Amino acid sequence: MRRRPRRHRLGWATAGAHPPAPGRIMHAEIAGAGFAGLAAAIALHQRGWSVRVHEKEAELRAFGAGIFIWENGQRVLQALGAYEDVARGAHQAPAYETRRNGRCVSYQEINGDNPFLLQTMTRQHLYSAIIAAARRRGIEILTRSEAVGARPEGVLELAGGRRLEADLVIAADGVRSAVRDSLGRPCARHKYQDGIVRVLVDRAPFQGGSWEHVIDFWAFEPRTLRILYAPCEAGRLYFAMMAPREDKEAATLPIKPEVWASVFPMLEPAIRTIGSRGRYDIYETTRLESWSAGRVAIVGDAAHALPPTLAQGACLAMMNALSLAVLVTGAADVPAALQHWEAQERPLTDHTQARSAELARTRALGAGMQWDDVGLVAARHIPFGTRPEEFVRRPPGA
């Protein structure tokens, strides 16, 4: 049976500065139980807020296949109390290499004592760890609860007409955010020439040696294709299969195994098992003029979707959600705190989004990852709201 949300009666109804009464617990309504929404919920709850998360789907599950979590994301996960569950089982590759037309053009040792920390895993593994952290705190998550809009004075609107008042409303409902769009904030979207099929396959044929690495396979002859190969937990392997939108044979589902295997014969044992699985998404960016409207904050893909070329989508989403919780806590003026939050976090987010877009446009990763690349600033950034001295590198295999 669908659980009906309880309505919180608060003592104000404008978008201005209204400090909470002494002793009153601040309350947040959050649209979207993805990585950004749950990270915000946990971080706010840690700081004494009451929170409620609305998810329109019937089940709490991750969409997609695999995911990369760089050091900045790992630090946020530790702050949220989810890091141990994530690191337990996640793959820590000893190296990251790029192979172009069968030749290694870039090789970098990672993890261990190296400066770049990266864990690869299935999206469900990451999601399960964050859900577990939220449940340990007793956070209320309502499924089949669809948010369709918000008001700047601090109101979340649900399908069916219910209106829920809050000190803070968070739109974390993804790229096609209904809550964001209801606010009328100017939003620019751009699509690029390539898209990607994400799929998980059995890792059994690929064990030991360089098969433990993250490998970025590129081909520019006889056609432009890419497979990003990333080992995950529990014997799974993540393929991110890039194809130009104009290549109707490669950019289609179900995939045509003969097309892909002819270009990447070394991966044919896995390619042949994909069948009808996978999803094809076009590279795109979303850029908002402003990340907030009154008491409503917009986070994650709803605010700054970016191509996956630097694998920073989830890391930035969780990082910005954590800093949001820190900066609104104790604020007498929530709208002003949200403006402060955007001013602080947006420069790095915009920079990373712009570099990700450039790599999507130019396909420059085909020449190899540049490990001094300015685009990797985010990967080594120490997020606001974390304690640098408390982060402990987890040894590979631990």
C-alpha cells in the first residue's frame, strides 16, 4: 500500500529570511532518491535536520551499469558513513591505460601509494551502500511519491496535488527534473556527437595481469568506437561502449556483436554475451543560470549534468550535496545560504563540466588520459564538509 506523506506545518510561508524558532528542528523535503538526493538527506540528518525523500519509482534501485568513484567521491562517502561498505568489494585497479588501435598510448599506475585513487564498481553496489547509510539513520524514503514542482517559499508539490512545506526543498530528480523545470529557471542543454551503451558482463574470461587494469580501448579505423573496460565487484565487468550517433550500426540496441567484435576482437567473449541488455544515452550537458530559487536548491544532474568523459557525475553530485548541508545548517537566511553555496561550489563544477564537454566534443581521450590534465582537479579535490586528516586509503583487496 502506498504510504501517504505527513504534512509538516511550519510557521512561515514566504521566500525571505525567517530564522527558525529556538529549539525547532529544521525540515527538508527532497525530490529524488538518487546519489545526490540521498547524500543530501544523510548530510542534513547528521546535522540535526528532519528529512524526507520522495522517489517516484516503486523500488529503490540504481539505473545504469558501472561507475567510477575518484578520491573526492570516496572522501564524501566516508563523511556520509558509507565508505566502508562501498570499499568492501569495489575494485581498485593497479593501473589505468589507454589503447588506441591496439597500441598502448597512455599508462598510469593508480591506487596504492600513487596520487590518483579510483574505485570501480556496479552502480547498484554504490547505491546499496548509500541506502544502508540512510537506513541506519532512520531517514524516511517514500517510494511511488512523485514530485512534480516546487515553490520558492519552500513548498514541494507532489502528483495528485499535495503540497509539503519545508525549510528547504531539494530538487535531485535527475536530468529531466520536473521540480527544476517548474521553477522556470533558464536552462541550457547541449548534445554531442557520441552516445554510450552501458552494460555489465561476466568477468570470468578476463582475469589476472593487465585485465585487472581499467583499460580505455579506442579505435579510429575502420570506424570510430570505444569500449571503456572496468572490473567491478563480484566477478562483474563494466563496459561503456561509445559510438557516434550517426553510426546506425553501432549506435543501436540491441547491439550488433559482429560490429563491435570486429573492432575489438580481444573482448569478443564478453561482447557475444550482451544480447538485448544495455541502454544507449547521448552525451549531453545541462547548465542552469542559477542553482537555487528562494528555499529550493537544485543538485546533481538536475543542475549540472555532464558527459561521462571524466567520470565525475556522481562525485560532483555527492560533493555538492554535502557542502549544501553544511552551509544551510544554522543559517538564519536559507536563500542567502544557498547563494553562498553556489558561489563556493560552482567554479569547480563549471570547470569540470566544461572540460568533460571538451573531451566529448574532441574525442581527445583517444590519445590517452592526460594525468596532469586540469580536468582532474576535481578528482583530487578535498570536498568541503570532509576532514582531510580522517581519510584513510583502503589498501587494494582489503
